[in-house]
Amino acid sequence: MFRLRQFHHPPIVDTSAIVVAMESIEQKLWLRRYKRFDPFYEALLRSPPSMLAMATGKISIGSPTFPLAKAYITSATAEVPPTSDNVPRTVDALLGLQQPDGRWKLDAAFLHTMHHLVPPCPSGVGAAMWATACAVAALRRQHEEFDKLEHPCERGLTQVDSQVFEWAKHQLPSIPLEGNPGAS
């Protein structure tokens, strides 16, 4: 008699699970390549401006057509555009920075008001004396406002050595009179 042979069929395997597992392995292998990526570049790629550039498909760092700094301005970092009302003139800003004793401080506000054109302080000269000499030299160049500037300049000159003042007069470039946007 015939005996029917039973064929043993292999079990049906869900191939989607295998595909997912293979994709996961491939992804891990791909990521392993970049695990040794420099932390600086990793942070750069994860920064919001870079992510914005990648999302828009315009990765051209340094290109004038897509400056990243301008693309990622939030309301917290957006500056108010300067107007003639909120930007003091250089002369007025300098007078506002003068200390009660007649000196000026060589600080960030002073440098900003002077449009970052203050020459380096000579060796052996104090920072406040150099700032005062530069401020007085800049103010004394404004002949048309002599009446307004005479007293502040006299107060400043009492704090400055005459030799330091001469150095400042010769080393200080011409300072623009219009306001410096962002000056406070």
C-alpha cells in the first residue's frame, strides 16, 4: 500500500521583521562611522541655524545668498532698527560716559561709542588716563560745538598728563560723528 508521504513545509516567516532588523543593523553600522565625528562638527550640525539650512536645502555656509545668522533671528535676539531718535550722536554719547571726576573708563561702552577706533593703550599709561585722553582729543576736534564741549574737555584735561594727551591726539583716527547703532 501506498503510504502518503507528508511533506514538511518550512514555517512561514514574517519577512517584514527581518527587513526591519536588517535596516536597524545597517543604520547602526552607518552611525558607527560617525561616532568618531568631532564634537564641534556634531554640535554645528545640530545647531538651529544649520538645521534650518538643511531643512530648506540651502547649505551654503558663508554664501551671501543665504547668511545663516540672518536666517535664524528670533524675537528675543532681533534688534530694533536704529532711528535718529534712539541712537545718540557720538559727541552726546561720549559726554554721557564721562565720570563725575572728569575721567572716562576704557570699557566696552566707551569702545563702542568710539566706533572701536581707540588705539591700544601705550605701556605705562593707565587705561582710564588713555580713555580720557582719547575722549578729549575726539571732542576737541568738534570746533563747531566748542561752547558745549569746553567744560567737559577742561575737566578731562585735569586728569590727563600732557604727553599722553599729545599721543592720543596723534594716534587717534577721525571718529564718525553720527550715532553708533546699538550704543547705549
